[in-house]
Amino acid sequence: MAVLLALGLLALAACGGEGSGSGEETAGSDGGTPKVGGHLVVGTEADYNGFLPGREVASNRIMYAIYDPLMSYDSKGELHPYLAESLTGNATLDEFTLKLRPNVKFHDGTPLNAAAIKEIFDKHLKIPASRVFANLTIVDSLRTVDDLTVVYKLTTPNAAFPGLLAGVVGMPFSPTAATTKGDALLSSPVGTGPFTFESWQRDSHLIVKKNPNYWQPGLPYLDQITYRPIPDEDSRLASLLSGEIDTMLTVRQAQNVAKAAKESGGRIKEYPDIGNQVANININMQKPPMSDKRVRRAMGYAVKQEELISVQGLEGIAPVTTQLFAKDSPFYSEQAAKVYAMNDVPKARALATEYMNDPSRSDGKPVGSRINLGQFTCTAGVSSLNDLVLLYQGRWKDVGIDIELSLVDQTVLSQRSVGQAPDFKAGYDVTCTRGGSDEDPDVLYNSLYDVKAAANSNDIDNAEVKRLLDLGRRSGNPEERRKIYQDLMVVLAEEMPKIYHGGLATTNGAKAEVKNIPGWVFPDGTKGDGTPSSIVRYSHVWLDR
């Protein structure tokens, strides 16, 4: 999906008037009159460490239940206010005025107003311990204008700033609850969203219930959602087929969900998505020997991506990829595809040998000794992923590169990837992950500007990357920005912080009675962006039973 953020825009108002229902028909949306009530059970990949924007963030399939984003994307990839009423940029794109909707309250009954937005920003987001602190270095200050209006003053012009407010930076939580609860707010969140927190038993379930005072009349339709972490992919699908859960997300079993849906006689439906999503390994660029580009490129050349896709059982589903943008994205770079290192074992051996015979090799080991990458950390209990890491290990070994496998729980994997505040230094050598976004490129890549950013999990610190990011932020010209981000793709393809094993084929599987999974809409009826990355907004889901 191509995202429109190039603010020829200067003003973004809440969708309204004849715009109602604009955009293409959302694929897979269900007709019929929604039924009110019911209890939905959702199978998730893993449990999380908390549910507080800026501190510990769960999947957006949970965050969207408890919180509302200030901004969101429609079915054409265009950004609009959601919880906000309007967002207006000045002519130089270094100030943005946000106006809130009136009469919105947090779950604790306190008002969402300008004072709340400022307190959240000053005391919780724009602090070194925050995971979004580095993202917000572009914001110099936030000031209130009246009870419902704030102004973000940026350090430099930034055409992409509105996109930040579509993510966790733009998910307000109660500052009153933050004061009274302290760290307990991590595990008992208070937002403005369609569901209120009820209870959480780690590694067992999270329960949220219908917000009776939700600012959108008639929503949500469901009375309750129970999220059940089921880390094993096979067990999660089996739970759906047996009826123990109503819906599930998978990022590695798309082919099996498709097969189950086809053979279910209509009992199961699938809602697949790829978009600008990739499955990959991350390489810690600050740790020897991975800090040497020759080693990273040798790792890439040593593997054949088609083989990596095949071992996951994703032939015909996951495309070969060389960057975080899909081929139909305006930011996709043909040059980056040519520069990216893959499918050339002789080049892999040559680069590895050159490094091994370098007297000044970065790992300090004797000349001629094999390269040892340390540990390859991936999620335990996923058979296709286990096969994948063994394939990587074997192909690297063939060219003189050794690595030890370390399979851990997904929450442990996430902690090692992000690191700890305030510097968020990555705590891994090589790790399995996934990423990408259908949002504006700056929203996806702004963390690479700061090696201490929590989302900069490769610990990239590259002057050319920073230069291009700065140019992209300052420009409001769509064609100019397209070229800038294509150039950025080329730099990243050369540096090889990631090795891709296919486009990420995510899928929601659901019982047939679970309706309207991709069909969320803005308050005026304008169609939303569906389920990018297979993230569902359960505010609009209903049960036909």
C-alpha cells in the first residue's frame, strides 16, 4: 500500500461529509447487520511484558482494544485524524496543531484534554527511559493552546511527523492513572479505547471488557475479549480447528491456515496479508565480527532465499525480497535489489576468507581462524523456524562462519532485541525477527537516526543513513521523498543489517461466525486500512451466533 503523507496537506481534518465510505471496498468485509454482544477468544503468539505506550508495548491487536490512536490510515493509505479532530501543519512543516475531539474520557472517567496530552508527552514519552524517546527528538516542545488544542514544535521541518501519531506515540493513556498507579499501569492499562482492562494472568490470558462509555456510540459490538497466548504455531491452529479459540494470528503457518480454510467446508476463513512486511534475521552491527561489513555480506551471499522460503513451507506464498518495501511500493528500489547480497556462495567464501586472513580483523582472533558469530537467538517451539535456523547455520558453516543456536521464549527474544533503557543497546549477536510497515518511510526508519533508539535493534550508526533521513523529513515533495527513500534502500542493501528469508505472509484465521475482521471504519464511515500486518481492530468485529 502506498502511503500518502506528503503534506500538500497542511491540514488534516476528521473524515466527514460526502467522504463517508470513501475508498475501495475492504477485501473480506462482511455484510449484514452487526449483532451486539458475545465473548471472543483470540489466540496470540506470545504473552507480553506490559501494555503501556512508551514503556512496554504489546501487539497492536491488543493496544487498539485498550487505546485509540490520534491518527489512522484509510483504505487508500491516506492519513486522517481518528481520536483527534484535526491536525494542521504550518507552511514550513515545523509546527503541527492538534485539536482533540470533545467529550472523550479515559476509562477512569478523567477527560482527554490538552493538559492530559501535554502531561503524557512531558512526563512519560519525552524522557530517556521511554522507548519512543529517540523518535521524539524531532519534537522540541509541546504547548497547550486551549482545553482541546496542543501545538507540537519540531526541531526541524518534518513532513512525516503526522505518521508518528498513528502509532504508540499517538495512543493517549490516563496521566491520572499513571500518577496513582505508577509502574502498576504497565499491567493494568487505562486508555480511551473500545475495551477496558479487566485482568491479566501472565502466560495464561488477558481479559478486556466492553467500554460502556466509549466515545463512538454503538461500538464496540463485543462484550468481552480474552487473549490467550499460544506460542506453538501448530497448537494455535489446532485450538482454532477444535473451537477452543475463535480467531488467531500466524506469521509462519499461512499455508496451513489456507489449507484448513479450504478443507473446513466454510467453518474457517482466512484473511492473509503481506504488504511491506518481511521475515528476516537481524545482525548486531556494533559487535565484532558482525561489525565488519564483509562478514555481514558473506552471511547474505551464503544463503539462497528461495531455499529459505521453501524450508518454511511458504513456496508460492512468500515472495523473495531484498528490502523492506514491496515491489508495488513507490519506495521500492531496483538498485537496492541489485546491491543486496544473496545467492552467491563463491562471493561468500571470498569475503569470509578475506576477513579471516586480515591481521586487523575486528574480532581480534588469529589470522586464518574461522569466523564465530556467537549466538543465533530465535523463538523456541516453532518447527518451521527451527528448520530455518538450522539451514542458516549449515550454509554459513560451509563458507567458514560458525554460530551457536539459542532458542528462547518470544518475550525473552524481544527483550534481547530491544535492550534496556536508557541506551537500549541490543543484547544479541544474530536474531530472528520480522518487520516492515505500510506507513510513511520516516515512521518506519526514523529510529535509525539514533543508535540508542529502542527500535534501532540493529544498532545502526551510519552517517549517510542519517543524512538521507534528514532530507526525507524536511521535504514535502512526494517525488523528492520517493527518491530519497529509494537511495536509503540502496545504502541499507549495501550495509546488510538484515538478511531476508521472504516477504512476511501473515494471516488471521477465524471461525466463520466471526464477522467484519478487516472492515473497521472511521467515525464517519470512511473505510480504514483493513488488517495491515494482520492486525485486527476488534472495535468493529461482531459475532454471528
